[in-house]
Amino acid sequence: MRRALGVLLLFAVAGCSPTRTGAAFFYAQGRSQMASGEYEAAVRSLTRAIALNPSLTAAWSDRGLARYQLGQYAEALTDLDSAIHLNHHLAAAYNNRGLVKRVIGRRVEALLDFDSALALAPSDHIVLTNRALTRLNVGEPDSALADLDLATRLKPSYAPAYNIRGLVYLDQGNVGEAIAQFRAAAQRDSLLREPHVNLATAFDRLGQYDSAIAHGRRAIRLGSRTGIAYNNTGLAFYHVRQYDSALANFAAALEQDPELVSALSNRGILYLEMGDTARARRDLEAVVALGSDPGLTADARVRLRRLRGSRR
């Protein structure tokens, strides 16, 4: 059974000196709303800022970022392309566009955007961390670690860099060092959810399921976007054969994100183990239909073939 790893994609946002113009007011309002996670409200405010001043490049960039946070990736790319067209020297716009391209699978293009951002702002620890995660995604762990080493030298208190470094070590199978990095991230930012999501995964791999459950629950308490945390907690409950609790957590994960393929896969496998073939088939067919994880898709197809064979 597999699960997605929780990660944090932070961003660099361009500054704007507010004046008493209407555009500056709505831009500042949108920035404030983004800081508090009110992304839909931020889009409305930034749209008003752009209407009043279409040349306000930072508003285009930040609206693209807000739309990224809302999962509106096509609209986000349009905004960020506009920001870069208006100002080729805005590092934040390249960084934010890189975030969007990474999440939609255009990772080589994302790396080019992060490179462009760093050419303009070589000491930006946030962009370095984002590039490191993307380098990990494309199979360049050594380059990822180099970026993270520089990011932590530039900003030793920046918790997400330690979290991403933990992901690199976890991907390499060095679970002990991964746990040390996730703990370092959590110590630097006690409100950061992602290290606890990843600690749940790491302790699950070690068979330390009580610790996995504890960190999964901590992650759930810390954040509103908790689908992966519920999934990882459910996986730990599965391993200690507390199936009702596992099912409840997988259901909560899918309520948060109906297309969280790892939760669908895990729940389908659990239903198989419980003998509930109808529900298992439903979840596994959903994994295949989504097709977002090649490994999970292949595994689901194998299990579905076995189910069809058992009916003959």
C-alpha cells in the first residue's frame, strides 16, 4: 500500500509600495487575504486591483498564486504569463509559475522557471527550496540536497527546507535521517503541518505505528487541507488491524480530496482484505480511471484482474 507524501510549496511574492490609489488598496487587501488563507477573497480583491491598474504586475502574479492555491491551474498560468509579459524581471512571477507547472506535471519547465527566478534573486531561500523539491521529483536528489544546503545556510530558521530535505532522505531509504530532518522542521515551525504528515509516513515504514498515528493526528489538528494526513493515519491504523479507524480516516481523506488516489488505493486494498469485493472494485476502478499515479494504476489493474478471475 502506498500513500502520497505531504509537502509544502511555499512561494516568493513581489512587494508593492501601497499608495492612496484604489488599485494599491485592493492589492494590499488581497495580499492580506492570501496571508490568512482566504484565497477566493484574495482573487476578488486582486481582480479589482488589476481592473483599476492593469499594469500592476505584482497583482497578476499574486492572483496567479491564489488561483494555484485554489487548484485553478489553467487560470493561474494565464495570470502568471501575463505578469511575466509585463515584467521579465519579476522573480516572484517565475517562481509562482514554476509552482503551477510542477503540480501539473510540467516539471522540466518548472525547473526552467525556478532557474529564471534564481537568476534574478540568487539568494532567495524559498525559490531554492521549491527548485529542490522539483529536482527530487525529476530524480535529481543530489542537486536537490545542494539547493537545500544553500537554502538552510541562507535562512537557518526556514522550516520547509528541512522538511523537503527529509523527503529526499526518505526517498533514498534513509528513514532515520529523514526523521531527524522532519523533526528539525517541526522544531523551527510548530504550526507547520507537513513535517508531521511525513513523520507519520516515516514511522509507518519503521513499523512504529503508534508514533505514526500520533503524528498523523497532529497533522490533522494543524491544517485544513488534511487529506494526505488522514490517509497516512489510516494506513497506520490498517497496519495495527484497526480497520474501522482505518476506513474512517480514508473516508475523511477522500472527503477532503475526492481524487486522492493513494487513499482510494489504500481503501480498496483494505476492502479486499475484509472480503468486501464490491466496494474494493469500486475504489480500484476509480484509481484506474484517475490514472494519476502510474504505480498505483498498475497495481489496481492487477488486483482487478484477479477479482475478475476469481468470479469465473
